[in-house]
Amino acid sequence: MPAPVTHIVLALSILPFLPGKNKDEFLRGTSFPDIRYLSGISRETTHLPGNWDLIKNEQSSFKAGMLFHSLVDRIHDQYMNSYNAYEFVPAPGFKPYFFKFYEDYILYNKISDWSSICNCFDFISPEETTYGISEKTITMWHERLQNYCREKPNTHVMIQLVTPKRSFAHWVTAEIMKLVIERCKRSPELHKLIVDFYIQFPNLLMKN
């Protein structure tokens, strides 16, 4: 399952195929499901099953974004597992976590104006408040996303995005994360897998 930058990059890549959808609402929607890491609610609450047709026909841009998030998770996992992508990550454990943060590092440059993306999180969509999560928590989630996306992801903001409740955050320090990312940079196979997925994503999406 991808991290925030990859979700946003893929969302922007398919918005031209979704005429009538509000960009900011769609981006808030596609970034919302992983608030579960911060709020503690179940994955099933925010990850709604769907397909491309449902996304196209959904009248709410925010809900369409949520549906898109879950579909991206599924397509991404199928693709990466089919190529044993996580085995290219030079780390003893938590390979999927290291992978998705390195993927964000690679795909970040696909967007030139991240400031406008960050600005969309200055606002709360009304639908965000319907999941039993306080506005304080939603605002905190938006601020973490802004901090994470404001510049090319570095190891410190990567660690901050993962709450202390998760075992990953207990074991991995910024120094360990930096070491693994540097090792990932030396793997042309890993880099190719990430870029190929980005290129092939529209076709993969239309099949679902």
C-alpha cells in the first residue's frame, strides 16, 4: 500500500479522466483513509471497496477520492507482489514500509507545484467529520500531510508520519531509515519497478 505522495501523484495523473471532479476535494478524499494511523479507527471504516466505474460515477469528489485510494492500494499490492518488489529492499524487516517511503522519494518529482497541493489541506471537507473523528485530529492529520509533502520526503518526516503506536516506529529511527533509503538508491531494479508502475498505472486502473 502506497504512502501519501504516491497516492497524490497517482490521483493527479488520472484526474483528466474524471471531468467534473473537484481537484482539492478529490485529493483530500484520496488522502483521508490513512488517517486511521493517527485516529486509531479501523481500516475497514475508511477503506471503501470500489472500482473504476464507481469512481467515475460517484457524485461526491471526496468520496470518489476515498474509493480511488482503496483501489490504488489493491492494484499497487497486486502489481508489486507479482514482481516480488519488496525483496529488492535491502532491509532485514518491515520491507513494505521502507519500500513505500522510497517510492514516495522517487515519485515526488512527478509534481512540480507541491505548494498548491499542500494548500488544499488548509481546509476540512464536511465529509471528513462524518467518521467519528474530531476536527482536532483531522487538522493534525492535514498538518502532518502538509509537513510531509512540503519538500521531497526526508527520513525525519517519514518517521513522524508513522505514529508511535505502530511497531515500525518503535524499531526504526531516522538514521536507520536514511541508511536503507541510501541502499535503495543503489538498486536500479527497484527504481525501474517504481517508475514502470507509475507509467502503467492508467492502464492497470482501467482494467479494474
